[in-house]
Amino acid sequence: MTTPSSPALPRTSPPLTVTVIIPAHNEEAGLPATLRSIKSQSVPPDKIIVVDDGSTDHTGAVAASYGVTVLRPPGNLGSKAKAQNHALPHCDTDLILAVDADTVLAPDYIEQLKPAFDDPAVQVAAGNVQTRFARTPWERGRSTEYLFGFHWHRPIQQLADSPMVCSGCCSMFRRTALEESGGFPERTIVEDMDFTWSQQAAGRRAVYVSDAVAWAADPETLTYLRKQVWRWMAGFMQNVRLHLPRLLTRKPMLATWVIVALLEILAAPLWWAAPVLLTTAYHEPVPRTLGWWAGAELFLTIPALLYAARRRRLPITQVLLNLPFVYLNKAVNLYYAWKALLVELILVPLRLSRGLVIYEKGR
């Protein structure tokens, strides 16, 4: 007599483990909110490491008061990537979540991001970044940039399986991919874009998860905005120089986004000068040409902002009132984009400049 055998239960993999790395240099003011957001996650991390990178304030003591692991290099390491790499040997989890010391995560950030790594091809993922504060003109302009970029550009890039960057303030990495790559990239001034592009060029995946939300503290003054935008633009051009030839053959869709971004930088001065050029060439009244130009700008911008406001449950009036300030930021962006193009794509290959090699904080 035989008894029927029980059906085999499906094998389940153990849950992926997570270490959070927070590089911090003089971040005693912003660090508590960051740590509170991490310690209150619906899916808590297995380990939290703060790298007190040469701070001259109470960053280390603040971090220790939250019961996290605090690492103190002998001296300031000089960049975020180097501080993150200082912590990497202390990590033995499946995933590494790199969080800036002034970024606050939504309570379900880790819960939203982890499922992306059920696909073994995914090596890096990040969520939707919004501004924590909108007090100064520069912060208000940045809030508009983020609303537009993370609800228009980034979803389109994700649909094409080729996001331009997984934001370094809140990106999650597969630890084995980092170790195989030699850690967080230090060869460019923006490690997040470097890793995002190199992994996709190698046939692996980067993912944007729109439902995972983080709030970053952005530059509140022009001085810090200039430093941050110069670093971002120089880093973008460094990655163009380093990766674009390979992307053209290995990841043509990502190469397409890169080329479009370069063309936008080249064409931007012509677009900004269009009202003057049209008035001069066709003798049109200035109010008419300005009206045409402003109408085109609003047509290309407002629908995405209205969608973003609804998605983020933000007051539409406030979103629209912040819109004029984005043009202050755009002027700064354009200046440093052209400077970076000249320095990193022309002067550096000609050995007339070393390019940007010193990491400066943006706030």
C-alpha cells in the first residue's frame, strides 16, 4: 500500500540583506533626520554605517548616539566615493544602500526598492528624489527641476530600460557588483552616474523605482549651487568622455539620451536668444515674440508639473509659483554645462587641463 506523497513546496530564497552607508563630513545638523528616517523603515536595514570623514563638528558623536556603527578614517578622504569605499570592507550584506547625510527617506523606501533586485541582472536602483526645502529662490527652482525630471525624463528612460543615473543620494547597489568593479568609482567626480553607465554598458541593469521617494536638502545659496552644478556638469562630461564610445555599441538607447542631453546644451543659447533673434530678423513686435517663446516654454513644462503635483499630492498653486525660479537655476546650469564641455571634452583631451578633480560639497 502506498501513500500519496505531499506536493513539493516551492523553494524560497532568503530575504536580501541591506547595509546603509552614510558618508558624512560636518553633517551634525542634517544627520539626525537622515538617521531617524532610516531607523524607522518598514523594512529595516541589517546594518547602518556612518563614515565620519574628517568632520570638525560633532558628526561622529551625533551618529554614535543613534546606536549605529561609526567609522573614522585617519583623515579626510576627499570625496564621497572614497568615504563609501572606506566602509565597503565592513559590509557583508547582499545590498548596499548609499544615503547622503542630508537626505530623508520615505518610511517604505527600502521596502519599495528591494524587489527590483529579485531580477539578478539588476545591479543598482534608486527612487524618486524631491527637495526637502523650498525656502530660497535656488531651492524653489530646484524643486521644479526635480518635479519635472523625476516625473517626465526618468519614467521615459525607465520604460526604455536605460535610466541616465541612479541618484547617488539614495541608490541601492548589489554588493557583489560593487566589489567586482573595485568599489564605488573614484575615477570621475560623480560616482553615481559612472556606476550607472558602466553597469549598463556591461549588459547589466539599472532601475528607477518611482514609488520609492527620498527628499534631498539642496543648495540654499548661489555659492553652494554653483559648486554643486559645476561638479555635476563636469562629472557628466567626464562620463561622456569615458563611456560614450562604448555605450554607442553596448547600450545605444542610453547613448541616445546622452547625445540628446549634449544637443540640448549646445542648442540652449539659441533657444534663450530666440525672442531677440526673431524680433531682429522678422521685425516682429517684442511682446509678440516673447509671448510665443513663453507660450512654448509653458506648453512643454506645465503638463508634466501638473501631473507631478497630483502624483506627489502637492498644492498646484505652490508648484506654479515656484516655476519662475527654475530659470535662475537654468542659467547657472547652462553656464557650467558649457564650461564643463569646454574643459572636460576639449581641454582635458588636449592635455591643457586636468579637469575637475577636487570634490566640493554642494551645501
